[in-house]
Amino acid sequence: MTSHVTTSIEPTGIRWQSILPIVAVLALAAVGFVSSDYIVTVLGFAFIYAIFCTGLNFFMGYTGQASFGQSAFAAIGGYGSAILCTDYGWEPLLALFATMVLSGVAAVLVGYPTLRLRGHYLAMATFALGLIVYEITIEWTALTQGYMGYSGVPPLGVAGFTLDTLKQQLVVLVVISLIGVGIAARLRQSRFGRALASIAGSESAARALGVDIARYKLIAFVIAALYASAAGSLFAHFVGFISPEVYGTTMVIQSFAMLYLGGIGTMWGPMIGAIIVSILPETMRGLKEMQDIAYTAVLILILIFAPRGLAGLSVLFRRTRVRVLEKA
Amino acid sequence: MALLSVREETMRFGGLFANQSISFDVEEGELLAVIGPNGAGKTTLFNVISGFFPPTSGSIHFDGEEITGKSSHHVASAGLVRTYQLVQLFKQLTVAENVEIGSHRVTRGGVFSALFRPEWMRQQEKSVTEGARDLLRFVGLEHQADMMADTLPYGRQRLLEVARALAAKPRLLLLDEPAAGLNTQETEALAEVITRIHQAGTTIILIEHDMSLIMKIAQRIVVLDFGKKIAEGTPDEIKAHPDVIAAYLGGTETVDA
């Protein structure tokens, strides 16, 4: 009988776990809505990063592979949107989707040969990808305007409606990032998602069960690229200005901190991490020159006491709940 | 026609013949054991059959089709599923999810069906969940369904690996030393599970060192020694076979071994 109790608790556990973060995110957005433009900007960056990290989580979390070059696809999205919208007058939304397609194609072309590599070698190859695209954004001045960057990128909008204020844009970013998490959750809880998780668990076992490893790795890489591209485009529209530095190595490091802090491989981890890593330094502004030290100290403490990330803590909670019910 | 037929299979690593001209057939519904001293080439044989590396020469046919040199996931998709000598679980996933992944071969759907959840997909998910629960009950792990796989005791991890392989509804199941590291009690539980799988109609090839287990459940035995097949027959024939006795109890070969 106990087993019956254990399995029947599963659906309610999942519902509880998905409603709470949504409420928290909406509450945060509401706070942003009544705050200054500065805080709105910080929150906007947080949700853009949440989209980027949710995508990266497909490849690094679910599938367990390393990519240090995902910023390349954000650059394709960002520069693509900036160029198409400023120079050619495209609709922002159309440009967003067009650059996503472009990034997807690029991910297939790059991923097909590189994803044969594993571990550190894959990390190096993807790192090179990020650096190459970074160099291109600096050197190909005819296309990217080099260090000067692209300014005057119009805000997000569709069919004549433009989101003129930052607050309106924040609302859209929150909605898009929640959709992003929703898609990730659906994909993870399926045959497809299980195949990705099997690769992270043991490649040889996955293969012995008929999982086409190369194919699933590539799909995960492409999905991560699509999210990264969308995040890159959204950044360009949100800030109105992009330069090579935006999509540099810092972006990669930031996103790793977010993934591990929030909980890599979990559904809400990337978003939780993105929000915390973005907001945390701002809450410590009062500490002046000690700000960076305090910030990194908090990051380290979180990683010591929640090594599986903050989202991992909810799993602990769920499991004790199940155990209590088993005893009852 | 035999379900699996191995013909003149040779696997050479540099100067070492891990397998040398091995031939044998496995009939549908049979339980065949492969035995031999350490280093006899048993696991290499499994690796070649299951497509983990192509043989140096020779051929392997499964269900009438040549599978020589095909990649391991193709071979698995065709219904030839293996387990490992060292347990290879998906440690960070729950026991139930481990088994659910096993159904990959017998289910369908990719990104789009996962996203849009058509009716057939929801039905399939339901049957995957239920199937996993049934298999866990079958091997006696139903109470551990929500535990993380790596928190199971070793003996139970073995059973989980078998349950996961069964979720793939294999036509031929290759078990590589499933009783390795198990105590007597656990081995008995495992023997019972293997017998029940066999009785349910699954063809099995079993590599094993535990002789009492082999003699109890195998219908036919292939004996390897130094990469060659030295005997093949029923348990009683093998027990009395002079070459087998020499290989196990020490003949001339033990001098250089």
C-alpha cells in the first residue's frame, strides 16, 4: 500500500512546485512595475538571462554537455535583430524569429562536427566558437560597426504597436521567459526529455536502450541556440544598443553562475539563478567597495549549502513530504 | 531460423585475439549462458554483438538481418538490449524514471509531440508510467519508485538495470554478469527474476561466473577460453567436458596464465 501512496503524491507535488515559482515571478514583476526605471532595467536583464539560461539548461543540464560558446548564438540574434530592424526597417518580432532560424541553422552546422567531442574537448571547441563570433563582431565593421556597436535599435513591438516604456517591455519579457520555462518543462517531461536525461546519466546505457546519442545532443544544442538567439534579440530591443562586449565571455560566465546557483538540470533553476545573480549585487550597493566581495561570498555560501542549486532545495522538501505520508 | 547467429566472429586488439572465430546460434525463446575464465573474451563478445565495436572479421545476424558493424543504438532499436557488468544507471534520476527511459525503443515522438501533447502522446505517456510501475513490481522495487537510483543498495541497482532493459521489450536480452557482487540471497532473487523473464518468452544470453546459478537456469552453455569457443552443450554435457574442466581447474594453460 505504501507504494500506492508514494506514487499518488506525485501529481500534487508537481503542481505545487510549478505554481509557487510562477507566483513568485509575477510578484517580482509587480514590484518592478512600481519601481524606478533603474530597477526595471535590472529585472529586464534578469529575465533576458533567464531565457538564455533556460535554453542552455537543455544542453548543459538535461543532456549534461558543456558549452562555453552559447554567447555566439545570442550575438547572432542580437546583431541580426539590430541590423534588420535599424537598417532594413523590419518588424522586431519578425526579425526575432528570422534570427532564431538563422541561429538554429548555424547550430546544426557547428554542432554536427563538434558534438562528437566530449568533456573538456567539447568545452574548448564551443569556447572557440564564442571567441570567433566575438572577433567577428569586432572586426567585420562593415556589418557590425565594430566597437562602436549598434544604437537606435527600436523597442519590441508588433504590427505598429510598440512597447514604448521599459515597464511594458518588462511585462513582455516576463511573459516570454515564463513561456520559455513552460516549453522546457513540457519537453523535459516526455520521451524526448527522458532521452536527453539518459545521455547525461550514462551514454553507454542510453545507447544500449536505443537512444541515438549524436542526434539528441544536436537537438539539445539547437534548442539552446534558439533560446540564446531570442535572448540576444530581446536584449537589443530592450536596451536599444548593442556592442561586442554584450555577447562576450562575460555572458558565458554569468550564465554558468546562474545555472549552478539556481540548479542545473531543474525546471526553475535557470530562472531562479538568473534573477538572483542579477539582483544580488544591486541589493549590496550600500556596501560600496565591499560590494563585489560580499556578492561573491553570498554566491559561495549558497553553493556550499545548496550544492545542487536553489531549485534543488524544493526537491528535498518534496521528498520529506513523501516520506511523512509514507509513514502515515 | 535462429534469432541470433554469430559466424566466425573475430575481434583483434593489436596483437591480441580477444575473440577468435567464434560461431554459435541462439534460438528464439532460449536461455543461453556464456562462461569462461576471466579474460576469456566474454564481454568482448557482448560488445561486438551489441554493436559497441565492429568485429575485425566475421558476421552477426539478428532476426534474419545482418547487424555486423551497425551502431549500438541501431542494434538496440532492433530489439537486442544489453546490460553492463558494471551497473550503468541514470543515477541522478528516480528509480521509476530509469525504467521509463527504457521504453525509448518501443515508443515514439520527439520535440513537437512533447510540446503539443496530442492525444496519442498523452496515452503513450500514461502507458509508459504504468508499464514502469508494473516492471518495478515485477522485480520487487515498487516501494523504491521515487528514490534516486544511486541511493539503492547495490543488489537492487542490479534489479533496476534489468527492469530498465525489460522496459525496452527486448527480443534478445544480453545480461553481462548480473550476479557479480551479489550475496547468495540476492543472487537467488535475481535467478528467480531471470527465470521469470525467460518464461515470459524473452530470449536471453547470460554471461556469468556463478556456476550454481548457470547450472540451475541455463538451457545451453557456450564456453570460451583465451578467446576461442572450446565447448558448447547442455549443462550436464559441459560439466563432464574434459576441455572445460581443464580450463577451469587448470590444465597446461594455467602455466602461462
